[in-house]
Amino acid sequence: MTIFSKRKCSLDTYKMEADYGVDPLWCSKCGYNLDIDDFPLSDELKSELMN
């Protein structure tokens, strides 16, 4: 089960924002921090976003 099935928000719009200790992807509607591993991104892109 992914985070998308646990939340009431549709989590269909995103923003990228740096923060220490958490993944850089956020729901732009409710502000929930999203797990980068729930997205179909290459390992290289995930690494670049985390840096």
C-alpha cells in the first residue's frame, strides 16, 4: 500500500522543496511530505533530488 491510498488528499500536484532529513517532494495542496520511492524515478534522478 502506498501513501496515495492512505491519504484523503488526492496528492495529484507536487512541489519540490529542500528540507533537512526528509524527501524533497511535497503535496502542493495539503503540504504532506511524500516518499520519493513512491515515484517512478530513476535512481540517478532520486539521488540528484536528494542532494
